[in-house]
Amino acid sequence: MARFPSSWMRAAGRLLILVALCTLSLELTFVARVALMAGVDPQSSAFQRSEAWRLLQAGRFAWRQQWVDDGAISNHLRRAVIAAEDAGFTEHSGVEWEAVERAWSKNARLAQRPSKRPPKLVGGSTITQQLAKNLLLSGERTLMRKGQELLITWSLELLLDKRRILEIYLNQVEWGEGVFGAQAAARHYFRTDAAQLDAGAAARLAVLLPAPKRYGRQPYSAYVSARAGTVLARMPAVDLP
């Protein structure tokens, strides 16, 4: 059996220590940035910056975003988004493990299919996980990035309360190509402010969130209207943080 020279072993050990220290530094940086969000409104997210660059490269840059405080967002919209995206938002600690297990099962089935490309991992993401991904991470779907997402999710839940998490989410989430945040979405689709959204408009906006670029092109389609009716029926049962 071949033996590696001791100098190689020492070099490998130093490399592993360096990688561990870099990883720890990255994690601490993320935690510090999350802690800062308790009192400072984040001006942009990693996803927004990547989208801005994409639109600039495509030569069709159009951007709508305006931060508004929690009190300037309709409770109808807050209820609608929770009803549509994460019904257990006020109860879980950032992760819905049953949804994660279902996603893992689906990913396992996808991985067994013959394909030239590696399958995209399917999420079971809560509002907090979506916020973690959009604020600080890339959009790729890999096991490593999913693990990073979980760590940031737990940091958000530990350092911020649910009301603040929802406030940041509603101000940062994408609602169409170049449309970010509740205020921009309300102005773009309904020519009103986020504070003035009624239950019907709020439900319709919530339905756009899983695929805002696609659904935003036809916000009054039969599918969006039917889904909005379902969300509208669920909204009275939602507890707000």
C-alpha cells in the first residue's frame, strides 16, 4: 500500500484547516448580517442584484422597488401571503420538516431518471427559508446551498421575530420582472399603495409568488383567479405575527 510523504500530509492538514476557517468566517459574516437586520432595513438582496445584472445585460432594465414599514402593508396582504406560501409560519421554527421530507423523496425520484443534466433540487421552503435564500445566497439548487440556507434560516429565526421576518420578506420578494416588494407590486398591478390593498387584490398578488415572472404576465388569467379564490377562503384562518 502506497504511503504519502509526511510533507504532503501536513500540507493537506493545513489546507483542511484553512477551508474550515474560511467556512466559519463565512458563517459568522452571515450571522452578523442577519443580526444587523434587526434594526437596519436591507437595501437589496443577492437575488435582486443578480436580477439587476441580468436585466442590464439583456438591455431591458426596468426596476420598481420601494421599502415601506410593516404598518404600511395591508394586513390582507400579510394574511394572503402566509395562506398561500407558508400556513404554519407563526408556529414553526423556520423549517417545515414534513415538507422537507416530501421534497427529499421527490428529489430522490428525480435523481433516478436518466438525464444529461443533474436534476434541480425541489424545495419545501418556508417564508423564512425563502428570505434566507433571496437575501444572502445564490439561486442554485444544490445540497451544499440547501445546507447553507438552513443555517441562515435558523439565524433569522433566532435573531429576528416573526413580524420582522415577514416585513423584510414582503419588501424584498419578487412580484414580477423587475418588480420587488409589496409597495412596488401594489403600484404595478393595482395602481394603489400596499396599505390600501383589499382582500381580493392581496390574494391575487399572493398567487403570483411561486412564479412571478410567468404569472405576472397574465395576473387575471383563469388559473390566477381560481387560485386567488382558494387563498381568499383561507385568509380568515391565518394568525398574524
